[in-house]
Amino acid sequence: MKACAICGKKRQTGMKVSHSHIRTKRAWKPNLQRVRILVDGKSPRRVYVCTRCLRSGKVERAL
């Protein structure tokens, strides 16, 4: 299963509820991007990172 390598955010499950209150299972997926990041400030590695971690600067991207 895909998850953010920084914060661990992954798919959440719950119920879709219709107007007549019929409940079916559904999933909410985080916005994960496959990016090259610097691990320990030196070696680049491709991992999945959520866009919130990218935007907040928790990740140093490798060029």
C-alpha cells in the first residue's frame, strides 16, 4: 500500500452515505507524488511523498 515516506499518511476508509442513507464502502486517498529526495542529506532516493509535506518544506528534493 502506498503511504507518505515522511508523515506516513495513507488511504483512509469509510462509508459513502446516500440521501436515502444507503451505506457503501469507499476510500479517501492522499495526494502522493513520486519524487527524488535526499536521504540524510546525501543519497537521492525515489519515494512517495504527500503534497502537504512537499509544500511545508519537510523534504529536500534532489535535482
